Amino acid sequence: MNWRKSSYSGSTNECVEIADLPAGGRAVRDTKDPNGGMLRFTAAEWRAFTLGVKAGEFDN
């Protein structure tokens, strides 16, 4: 998998990385633990999550 992180992350390694999966899905992992587990999302799940972020659904 080709992992990438946001250009806003800087060099602190305190962020997450994402990778593209077949059919538009995404995988997410912790930058500090690249050999640890990962979360996998279908394209529909990833779309719902990103729309929720943009709508402020997860803001405190």
C-alpha cells in the first residue's frame, strides 16, 4: 500500500496516514505505529466520514 499523510502534519509523526483501497475505499493507520493495526473503510463509509468532518459533525 502507498501510505500518505497530510502536508499539514509536519514532522512530529503525531498524525494518521491513509492509503487507497480498491473500489474507492481507504485504510487508516497511526503514523507512530506503522506496523500496528489499521482501520479499513468502504468508499461509502469514507465518504460519510469526510462529509461529517466538513459539516463540523465532530467539532467540540
